[in-house]
Amino acid sequence: MMLRYALRSVRARKAGFLGAFLALVCAAALITACGTLLDTGLRGTIRTERYAASPVVVSADQNVHRTTVKHKKGKTKVKRKAKAIAERAWLPASLESTLARTPGVARVIPELTFLAQPLTPAGVGIGTGGRTSYGHAWDSAALTPYRLVTGSAPQAATDLVIDRDLAGRARLRPGDRLTVQSTQAPRSYRITGIAAPTTAVRHQTSLFFSTAEARRLAAHPGQVTAFGVLPAKGTSTAQLRQAVVAALHGTSAPHPDTVASHAGTTALSNSTAPHANMAPDANTTQLAGITALSDSTAPHDTTAQLSATAEVTTGDARGPVEFLDAATARIRLVSMGGAMGGTSLLVAILVVVGTFALSVQQRHRELALLRAVAATSGQIRGLLGREALIVGTVAGVAGALLGLPLGAWLYDRFVALGAVPATLQHTTGVVPPLAALAATVFGAWAAARVASRRISRISPAQALAEAGGESGAGAEPGAVVQPGVGVGTDPGGGAEAEPGPEPGFGAAAEPGIEAAAEPGIEAAAEPGVRANLEATRPKDPRPTRPRPKHPQIKHPRPTRPHSTQGRSARPRSPRILAGLALLTLGVTLVTLLSTLRTEPASTPVTFLAVVVLSTSVALLGPLLVKAATLVVGGPLRRTGPCGRLAVANVRGNATRMASVVTPLTLLIGMTCTVLFVQPTLGDAARAQVREGVRADWVVASRGPGVPAEAARQLRAPHDVVTEVVRTTVRVGLDKYAAQGVTPAGLTRTWDPDVTAGSLGHLTEHTAAVSELAADQLHLRPGSTLKLTLGDGTPATLTVVAVYARGLGFGDLTLAHDLVARHVDNPLASSVLVSTTRTQTQLATTLRKFPGVQILTPDAADSLQAQREQANTEVNYLAMGLVLAFTAIAVVNTLAMSVAERVREFALLRLAGATRRQVLRMLRTEALSVLLLATALGSGIALAVLTAFSVGMTGRAAPLVTPLAYLTVIAVAGTLALVATALPGRVALRVRAITVATARE
């Protein structure tokens, strides 16, 4: 029965449920879009291209592993974790002979993959259609396979074969010369042939060199990127894989640094070799100290880890071996999708609860009448819950369907911005839409339960009495109800909107009541004119019939009608307590944020603090609205009758105004936080760089980097040249930004503000660390630092210095030659030069290096700022959808708030107000709400940004751009005024007498 009544109610009140429906649709679409990103990160396919003709690929392990062994109460607990390394790990070339002797193997093809960027004479990369360019030895062309369509294979060191796509784009043909920037100095090559793949290759450009030249450019003597294994005739892929796994068992031993400990300590290693006392589990096979996946646990399209270095992959698992950036992007996309989805869900809950609360408030009279005709509290809750389930289901389905193309668009934008490589294919499954549908339905039901809590708990008599005023708020304390129609004044002379039978700011009229109007709106403020509630308010607030089903309910004592209204004006204690609790939690989060010193830890807390503080504003909103009215009420009353009536409406209907303030506060607070959090961090980092760079000139490159040969040619007596190479290393499983610098004469070009030790002892066996890293790792000069370099090579170094400017220069500083040997791109990101030579003289020295430019430190800082601005676009896009959803919620809530006041506007018109005066009143109300929301949102953003700045930079100096801030306020104000004016104009189009005499 209740379901049938709920269906009829939804059908009869389509316009009333429209606001909640729109909010739920937007929430479902946003959750679905974020869910598809998360799903892509978890299950997105990375299809192989280069290894298409090689069914089995042997590559190096791209992870650093940690095995934790706990012995407690006679039980052994083993926990294994793995984290990806930043650079490509390499295999020993000696494994080729082992693989070649394996039964079922027809051919083993060693693969070399390295940086190779074709350049124009100006040093700018030749357009490759968004593809990354790699260099290979021609011997490995059979892995795809590539076949010559014209010309011949490379033989000499200066010979080169390019793929057909590059030849078509650059209009190259055999005999032409092409400059290539690889890991060494740029070199001009003669194109001897053009090759084409037999399968589609869409995401990379291949340049093929002679074998000797490829080995020189790869710069890893005695090592290869991978091995492609081709099967003999009659050997299946599964059989070949099993044979390769068996052949590689025991080919290498665990790293000697592997240690194990008891009682909860950990064992760190680059392998997955377990502790000697640990029994192998059922899914692994232990052989010669090496852990390998058994055949039963390595299906056709998965990876079998065989030793400290080797992995055997087949099927789609070959893709991550080929495209390391796509494999890394999985983690980034999971993190990004999870953060966006979590923030979206919290914002959606806040918005949907507020929307349903406003919707229930508009139906307060209807629900009160149901209570008066014997509807129980459970029936009211059941009715509202079923209505919410109906609306939530329809909105959830529609939003989930809209979220699928939205997620695809979001993925395409991330690819276009370079945040996600195109090699990671977008995946759309059924889980994100279903999860969004479930979240939407549950959110709608929960919001309805929260919104119905007040009306379902009070007695029918009190509900009917409160139906004459604002739901849950009522009129101002002390208002006296007298016969008549209109609005009254408080003792101070300001116009007050008295309660009527319909929730609203103005007076209400029952059918047949005539209104006497005086010219102008001043007639609406004459003393003695009061709303007549006697026809609808019971004489005795006590219920007239017993309620045996709820004997525990205590009914209120009979009081005068105006005193009942006065009590309802006060926000309920549970709401205030919940608001104070969330305010305390928000302050705690802000305090915690000021102690967090790493970006991965502080970023989620930053946005969570904004949402929590905005939620506390939603709960404490009525009190905040009334407090704000006391502050701005005086000036607004002096603006005339419209201002006095607007102040009365805002104060007398604080609960409804609070539902409008909440989304505006969230919009302003969240937008300011998104806009200014990254510039705050970037500006502090660049400030440290500006203070720490002592060089006279900075050499940069328009291409992949500055070659080491260029730095060697710059070196001269009495000059200092410092090459800077950047990478990421891991200490245990924790990731740290690191740089490699040339130790000789370092203090003349670079000052990281050393606080302990000396940079004079920096060598390939030592390291300098930031104060943050020193605190986290408990290091000081003389301490031993064990880390894993970018390509997975373990290193043990001695700390010789601790410096303060880690935000600008990274947490670890190592010797340049050590880092350059273990990165994919050994070219310097910049070269610092301390010299008396001029810019022209330096440029003349480097004229043979295309794309290299000589900059002043200030110009280099500006270039870095431009690059950071491009990176922040990804963050803006990530949170832009959440902000768009919040903006829609602002418009939706304001439109709902104004649309319910049709009867009030009609009565004001009958009392003598003109359309222009009513619209002016609405604008004044909107500006009052905007002023309060601006103060609250700006305060929340300022507190969060200041705490973020203190934690990350050590100083309370958030970077706030005045123009951007004013733009945010202007946009929020425009939304508020438009969303108020348009529904108001529509409401005023209907004849006032028609509305006043119509049935509710």
C-alpha cells in the first residue's frame, strides 16, 4: 500500500522531485565516470606491439619487493609487498645461451630499447603523431616483425632504418640524413631503408640501428632489455613457456642484502626469495634459493617471476613489459580515480542530503496533515523512503548511462594532457555503473531518512502547528498571531515575515480570504496585520487519540501557539551537536594537515578537510544564518522596505537559507582549494630553487635533455659545470625524488642550504639528504643509507650532508655518474654553469648541439613555471567535474528554494508590492546568502591552504591569486543571482489572485 501511495505521490509531484532527481543524476554520472577510471587502472589492457610475433618474452622484474616474516606464539606469518621502480630494469645478456638450449626453442632474439628522438635542424623533435620514439637493433626487428619495404638493412654505425609512418610524416626516403638525439651526443645518420610492421603499431615510432651502434647507444654493456623466444615447429605457447620457466630456475640467486627478522620486522630485497626458515606456500616452487611461480599459478596470459631479475610473460602480459609508462599509469589512474571518486561521493552525499531536506521541508504541511489523520512515524518514514528509492533508482539508471560517455571523455582528456598513455586502453565494465546505481539509491534512501527524522518524531499536533511556519525553524521568537493576512513588524521596526499555512517567507492565505492592499510595499509592513493560523492550528497540541504502538513517545505540554513556533525556530540539539562534532573533526584534520610533509599524504587530507568543514556548515547553518543576519541586518534594513523584508525572510527561514548556503560554501571553498593548492607548493619549490642556484647560466634543451658531451665542451679552467640528472629511487618501498649532480666545484653553482655535514665529500659512494628524508629515515652525516636505484640496482651509500631545500631540489642528492648509469634518459635536465663567459660565447661553444639554449636563472625559473602550469591542468581537470557538480547543486537548490514561494509572492503582490519590488527583495536575499557563503567558503579554504603550506613548505604563506579568487566569487555570485531571478520571474508571471485562491 505504501509503495502504491509513494508511486502516486511521485507521479503527482513531478516538479517537486525534479530538484532531487537532477542532483541524483549528476551524482550517479560523476561516480560512474570516476569508477571507469578506477576500473581502467585495475583492469585496463596494455596490448603488445613490438613483441607481437614473440609468443614468450623474458624480461627483468620491474618491482622492488619486501617480505615481512612474523613469528608469534608458534605461528609464522608472511606478508609480501611490491612497488614498481621508476626506470627500466635490464637482464644479463648471458641468459641468451641458456634460453637457446631450452627444448622447443627455435630462436632467441635479444632486444635493446633506448631513447632515440629524431630532430629537426633547430633541435625540435620531428612530429611523430604523439608517438614515443625508441631505438632498437635491426636484429630485433623480427619480434614484431618489421620488414623492409625499400632500401637495405643498416650495416655501418651511421646507417639507420626508420618505420614507414615516420617516413611519411617527415617525407623522408633512403639516402636522406636524419639527426637523432639518443643517450649520447646527437648524431647524423644516413637512412638506408624504410620498414613496415606486419601488425598494427599505433603507439610508438621505431628507429633501427646496426647492432654495434645500438649497443653503444643503449649504454648498458653486457645487458639487454628483454629476450623474445620463438617456438620450434609443433611447440605450443604453453609448452614453450613451461620449458623456459624450467630452464631459468636457479639461474641466479637472491640479492645478498636480503635479510629477515622476527617479531614484525621486515626483510627487504629486490627479489621475492623468502626467508630460509619460511616454508614455501602452495602456490610457489622453491629451487636453489629462488622463488618461482609454479605452473599451476601462471596461466597463459600472466607473468611467471623466476628469480631476482627474470620474468616470463605471454599473451597480454607482454604489454606492460613493452610499455613501462602504461604499467606505471595503472597505479596513477587507480589513485586518481579513487581520490576523485571518494571526493565525488562525499560531495554527492552532502548535496543530496541537503536537496532532500529542502524537498521534505517544502512538504511539511502535507506530511503534518498525514500525521494528523493517524499516519504513524514509521509510515511517514516508509513513504519518504519509498519515494526516495523510486526517484533514486530512475536517477541512478539515467546517471549511470550518462556517466559512461563522461568517463570516456575524461579518459581522452587525460591522454591528451599526457597524464595517461594511450597504450593503456580504456575499460568499461558493468561494475562502475552498478556501483553508482547502488550508491545513488542508498544515498537517496539515507537522505530521505535523515530529512524525515524531524517530521516523523514530533507529535501530530505539533507537526500541524509547525506546518504554518518554516519546517523545523518557524517564525521568530515572540511573534504574535492575530487575524488578518500579510506580514508584520518586529518591535525594532524591521519587517518580519510571519508564518502562514504554506512554508514561505511571506504570509499565506486560505481560499476565499481577501487581501486589502495599500499602495506600495509599505502596506505589507503595517503593524497589526498577521497571518491567521487559527483555522489550521488545533486548540490543544496534545494528540486526541492514544498511540499504543508508541507508548514511549512523550507529547509536548499544551502551550500558546506562538510559543510552540518560538521553540521550533531553534535548531535541534542533535543537529547542533553533530555540527560541532564535525567542526571539531575538521579542525583536527586541519591541524593534522599542518604536520604532513609529503604531497601523497597531504593531498587527500586537504580535500577531506574541506568537505568535512562544509558539512559542519550544513548542520550549523541555521545558527550561522541568524548570526550573519544580526551583523548585516542593520545595513540592509536601511536600504528600504525590500531590504527589511529580505532580512526578515532570511532570519525567519534560517533552515531553508542554510540549505542554500551549504552548496555555495562548498563551491567556493573547494574551488579555491583546487586552484591554489598546487601553486602554493610550486611557488615554494621554485623559491627554493631561485635561492639555491648560484650559477651564472643555466643550459636547457628543447629536446629530451642536454648531452654529457655538451657539458664536457663547456668545461674550462676556472669555470664550474654541474650536470643535473633527475630520477626516483626507493628506500625500502618508499619513493623519494632524487637528483644526480657533478660533485666537482658543486658549491659554486648550487646551495641547498646545508645544515649538517659537507657537500665536499659527495662521491659515487656517498649521498646528501634533505631534512625531511633525514627525519623520516633517521639519518645524519655518517649514517648508512640503503636504497634501490631507478633501474632496480641496490646501492649502499654513506650520508655526508643534510640540507634544508629539499622541496626544490629533491630529497636525495647523489653523484651524477652513479645516477646516469641507472636511468633510461641519462641526458641532463639542466646544466649549471659558473663562468665569466658571456651568453653568446657559451652559445657559440654549443652550436653543434641542436635544441640547446643558454638561459639566465630567472628565465629558467619562468620556463619551469610554464611546465608546472601544464601539469596543474591535470589536477584542474580531475577536480573540475566535482566543482561542476557542486555548481549544478547550487543552481538546483536555489531554484527549488525560490520555486516553492509562489504563494508568498502572490500574497505580497496582493498586499501592494510590485513585481520589481519582489525581485529586488529576492536579489537582496541572494546577496545576503552569497556574502555569508563567501565568508565561510573563503575561511575554510584559507584555513586548509594555510595548514597545507605550513606542512609542505614550513611557512604559512599560501599563494592566492587575487584575480582568480575574484573570478571564483564572481562566478558563484552570478550563479546565485541567475538561479534566484529566473525562477522568481517565472513565479511572478501567474496572476496573484489565481495563486492566492488556488488549492495547495
